[in-house]
Amino acid sequence: MPERRILGRESELSYLEGLWERDGLVTCCLWGRRRVGKTSILREFGKDKRTLSLQGIEGSYYENLSSLTLDVSEFLGKEVPQVQDLTHLMKIIEDICRADRTLVVFDELPYLLESAPQASSVIQKSLDGGLRDLDCMFVVCGSSISVMRRETEDARKPLFGRFEHRKQIKPLSIEACREFHPDLDPETSLRWYCTVGGIPYYHLDTSGKSYRQLVEERFLDRDGSWRGDATSLILHEFNGNRNYTGAVRCIADGTVKQSEIADKLRMDRAACKRLLDDLESVGIVERRVPMGDSPKKPVYSIKDPFVAFSFTVIYGHVRLIGGDSPRSVVYDLILEDIETQLGHMFEMFCGEWMDSKYPVVERGQWWGRVGDADADIDIVAKVADDRRFIHTVLGECKFRGKPMGFAGYNTLASRAKAARFTENVTYALFSATGFEDDLSEYADENGIKLIDGRTLVGDREPPELFRDRVPEQSTADGSSPTHRVREPRSDIWSDVSSTLFEVLI
């Protein structure tokens, strides 16, 4: 089988190569969630170098020491007697580095630290002593983000200050993920990205398949290996503490306020806040910030797309999925939940897309009442223009099977009025399937920004937000024409409720 080519990691490899070109001892710490591609990056980086690869394992101290001894034996091409302890192991590594310039990669360091907490002190002593004056590169890596950060950022820990270069390996952008499946259309690419995120492992062998095929094969097959991944990810990160999975399940079930999550978990509220902060620090949940005059306190949502889909859709139907029904039947039965979840993740994706394309100073959401109904504005962003003047960008995001029409724009305009966003406002409409022609024409004339699927996946350049803005002019009633809701044409009026400001979810 031909070896897979690593995709989308040019910047990470360039960063490591830059470190390799330096003289003397170079230390680097890498971390990132499971299956994000850390090991693949390091393997690619070490291909043309004298590389000693060491791998921590889930096991006892003795098992780790035996495994590390085998790693050294494989590097040297001869059997090494069982090392006495970790200090002895580091002495052998020092001798290897002394013989010739070497790249030392210590992968999954948290596994070793779990069975041998003294390992960090032993490594620190070697970095400060035997390795200090050698020409080598020493890299530690791990999937437990909290452990890796704590070991290298906490001043009370032995490894604090020993890794000058530190880098988080983040999920890939959607543009990079499309390299795995360039034949997929923009809508399918967006659907899959909003389901599994930018984790390379989940994009392998996806080319040429429909979204339905992918979901049925990867999530709904009774023998599929993915269904437990989300829970394992969280338990692995937080040392098996079930309160963390419980908090994520609460959010998936619609309990999104900190106080309510604490009550359901029967936890002290301060302890629950620390737990939620931990989940947020590793990118699993997100604290949604109310903007404008929204009277409500912040709420939480699941940020990681794979975790969100697993907890919200898959775990909610675990009995159905594990039953005797064919997976095609199961897909039809849970389709409404899939589409709802895709809509939520699409909103989050569009917000993060804005962060990556424009100078966003602050971003959140607005929620409140419009008439007698609860309503929200998907994106409320403070964005700087070329003169550093701050504008408010309001966004409406729709992931649906047909192009967005005036209903989407009217919804946004009515909510903007209710939320009293009236000055320096730019509207941005996001639709994976594009826009109806008359809305496109109206948007062109009135400075409304339309962002379709092709733009979101990188096939088109993002629009400039402020350059072609239509100057605001007051009308007789003091309103602004660019903010006023336009009545749709009579032939699409039947697609909208009899009230112009109907909230379409």
C-alpha cells in the first residue's frame, strides 16, 4: 500500500524545520487533541533526520520502561539490556545525542507521567545537564492538552521554562481538509466539516462519497469504531472524570446555563465553573457571549463538531442505532436531528470563518424577544476597517437545501431593529447553497454581504465588508434605507408567513 502523503501541515513542518536549523540544544513542546495529526507531523519531519522516536504507552511504570527500552534498541539496531530506571534511560539518550546530531521525539509524554510522575524531573535534569551543550533537538508531544500545558506552563513544575518553543497543533481549516476530498461539492464539504471538524483522521477515505454514505458508514454502522470516540476523548483528557462527559451531555440536551448544569450534576457552582473552564480551555465547549442589549447571561455550547454531533445526534439515538434496523432506515429516522445539528454548527463555523478572514475585535451573539417570540442574531461582530474604525457586522446563517431568499434577510433586519443595532451596521448573510437572484441584486445595490458555500470553502475570495457600502441617508421617519426590510416580490410572498418579521429557524 502506498504511503499516505501528509496534507495541510506545511506551516507546522516549516516551523519545525526552522527550529532544526538552529545550533545547539533546541527544545520544543507540541500538543493537540487526539487524532489531530501530531504523530504524523513528527514522523514526516523526522524522515530525513537521525531520529530517535520514543513512545509513552497506557500502562504501568514497568511497561513504559520496557517499551522505551525497545524503542532505543530499534534505533540502535541492537538489543539493549533492560534499563534500570528513567535516569539510566536518559543517560543512554544523552550518549546517542553525543555521538551525532539527533532528533529525539518523546510522543505521548502524558502516558509516561501518569505511571511515573518523576519523569518530568528526570527529563528536566537531563536538559539542564547532559543534553545542555549538545547539538540536538528534543521534542515532547502529547494528546492530553491539559497535562501538556500544565507541565510546561506551571512555574511549580520541573519542565517549566525548559521548552522555549511551544506549539499547539490545531484542527485543519476547511480549505486544507478539502485536499482529502477535492471532488466533493462545497455543500457536502461543509456538511462533513460541520460534522467532524478539521481532524484529519475523520477525512481519510471520504472522497467520492455522499454525506449520507459517510454518516451511515462512520456513525450508524453497528460495528463502527467512531461511536465511542467522543466520550473517550473527554475521559482521556480529564483522567476518567465522568463529570466532564456529564456536563457535555447536559449542554447537548439543552441545559446551557452554568447554574442549571451545576444543579443537574449536583455540583457546587464554583466547581462546575472550573469544570466548564477546563472544557473550554481544550476546545470542547464554548462560552457564548451576549452582545448589545441582550439581558441574558452567557450560555454554553459544544464547540468541537465531532463531539457535538456524537453527543447531540448519535448518543441521543444509541438504542436505535444499536438495534436491528438497517442503517439507511436509521438515517431517515434521525434526519431531522442531523439537519438541526448541522444548522447549529454552521452558525459556529461562520463565526470562526469571520474571525479568520477579517480583523474581528469582538464576536458573540444577541438573543432576546422580538414581539412575543424568543429570537437571536447568529453573529454579532465588532470589526475594524482600514482606518481602524469599528463597525458592527450582523450575520444570519442558514444551512438548507435551497438558496436563501428575502426571508433570511428580513429576519435579520427585524431582529437588528429589535436589538437596537442602528449605527455603522453591515449585514452579512451566510448560505451554504447560495442566494436567490433577486436577493443577490438587492444586496449588490445596498451593501449587504452575501457569503455562499463556494466562498466558505475557499473557492472564492471573501467579500470586502466596508468598501462598497451604500451611504446611509435618513428618511422621513428617521430610518435608514439600507436597514429597512424590503417587501419580497409577490411570487415569493407565499414562502413567507403573512407577517414580514416571522422568525425562520
